[in-house]
Amino acid sequence: MHIHSHNNYGSGKTTIRLAITMLLNFIITAAEIIGGILSGSLALISDALHNFSDGISVIISYIAIRLTKKETTFKHTFGLKRAEILAAVINSSVLIVISVYLFYEAAKRFTDPSEINAELMIIVASIGLAANIIGTLLLYADSKHSMNIKSSYLHLLSDAVSSVAVILGGLAILYLDIYWIDPLLTILIGIYIIRESIHILGDAVHILMEGAPGNISIDEIQKVVESFDEVDDIHHVHMWMIGENDVHLEAHVNVSDMLISKSDDLRMRIEKSITEHFGITHITLQFESDQCKESDLIDRH
């Protein structure tokens, strides 16, 4: 018996929200690049580049969602469910690269500060902040259920934070003539973005490397399965994630000698118990009667 549970997070509404967010980001990117060049603000240009990467990340997220809806084939027996995980890797990696580049540009500004039109900087950053707030609100609900959407959401959230920082920096330049605040803000924004991106990147790579979910204990699964009177032990357990909400489990189970009809009933009861306790979406159990020479909980070969 295979148990499937697919988590759909409003795909129709999600794609509409992504489309609106993408349009907003490209409009604001153009405005901030022009504003950054005219005002001379590196922080504003860095915010524009982040907004541009947001737009690209939304496109990648949309494509990934479409790919995950494709049917399974003989070539891809799991379908393309990991497209969203791959999208999260791409989005996070791009943010890290952009942030490192902006560190380099900020360092040059410290040694060679330039004149900045603070009023224009504040106006353009305020427009960018409004757009980013709208984008984060549009994607907030879906970000709770998808690492892919979460990576795009964090793009927007980080830009909202950076827009606030740019506005504050503009005020400091306008009233206090502190021009070094511009590259400093760029570095602080970059550090924040890198920290968030590394966290998403680590989770995504863990899934791509067939990692087990961190919130499910194989030892606890063993206790649940071996609590059945007919079960001697469970061994050679394999647990991995196809996607962040799609957990698969396969294992060998030693059982007492019984009729096939009774074993089928036992298997269904065990799978139901595992699903109820741990939320595992796909379970495959191989019943045995002391056939394996090794009976370790996990197969170490």
C-alpha cells in the first residue's frame, strides 16, 4: 500500500500573486537604477539589483511550480517534484553572489566617497519599500508551505528591510552629511541577505542529497512499528524527502508467520499508524521472516 498526500497551497492564486509581484519588482528595479544613477547612491543601486533578482526569482518559482504539476513518466517516476527545491538553490545562490559583489563596490566607496542626492534617494527608496511590502504580503501565506516560495518571499522581505535602511541612510546624509553611511548600509544589507540565503540553501541541498527530515526520528518510527505484537523488528529503514512536504519511507519488517491476508491487514495498520504519528506521505514496507543477515535499523552498506 502506498500512501500519498499532496499539499497544494492554492496554486491558481499563487501564480497570480507571483505574476503581480514580478511586475512590481521589474518596475521598481528600473526606477531604482535610474534613481541610483541620478542620485549617486550605491545603496539604492544595490536595492535595485536585489529587486531585479527578486523578479528573476519569482519567474524561477513560477516555472518550478508548473514543473511540479507535471505527471509522472517512465523517465521521471517521481515527476519533477524537486523543481521547487532546485529553484530555491538557484535563488539563494544568486543572492549570495550579488551580495558579495556589492561588498566589493561598498569597499571602494569607503575609500572614495561620492556626492549623493539624498532627497531623490529617499523618494525612490520609499517607492521601492511600498512595492516590496505589497509583494511580501502577497507571498506570505504561501511561504509557510513552500521552500521555493519562501526563497522568493525572503528576497522581497530582505529588499523591504534594505529599502528602510536606504531611507534612513538618505535622512542621515540629508541632515548630517554622513556619506559613508551609504556603503555601510550596503554591507549590512548584504550580511543579512547572505545569512538568510545560506539557511535556505542548506535546507534545499539537504533535500537534494536525499536527507531525512529533521523533525522525524527513525528511532521513534521503530518504537511505533515494534509496538505491534506481530512485529519482531524493523530494519534497513530508508527515509528521504522528494520535496519539503513529501516524505518517503521504505523498510524491512520481520513479522511472525501468518497468512497473506492477515499480513496485508497488519501492513495497512502499521502504515496508518506511521502516517498518523509522523505525517509521512509515501510508505513501502517489505515483510520478512528473518531473511536478512543484517538487521541494523539502517542499512550501512
